[in-house]
Amino acid sequence: MPDTGLFYVLDLDAARDRDGKLDRVTAISVRCNHCKHVTHSKAPQLQTMPGGTLLACAGCGERQAVSNARLVECDHVLGAGRRSPEAA
């Protein structure tokens, strides 16, 4: 999964707990599957909630709440927070 259905996750930075597991998202870059706009969001503009993150497209306004448990899969695909070549 870097595809959440409404968005494709290009890059992910996250704070981790003592065990190295994703605790909260601190920055994320996504491409909207509707309009193809790439949005870069980081704290404090990035909206988070306990156990989840709100993804939003700055182009068309599409929004999706995603659990951090699903974003863990992106973390593995993207290399634990290292920048994805697609995000460049």
C-alpha cells in the first residue's frame, strides 16, 4: 500500500515510539488519484488524530482519513521515512 484509494503516498516522515513503530505522521506527500495534484503536508498544517492522519488534496479538496496502521505499510515500502524517488 502506498495507495489509500483516494491518494498515492509518495513520501512519509513519522515520529516513532521506543520500539521504532510509527507513532504519528509529521509530514506526508501524496498524489490525488482524482486530479493528480501532488500535495505536501507537514506539521502544524497536517491534521492528525489519535491513531490516524487526514490526507487532503490542495488541488481539488478531496479528503480521506487513514489509520496510521495502514500508513505503516507505506513506511515499509518507502524505506522507513527515507525520501521516495517519486516525490522528487
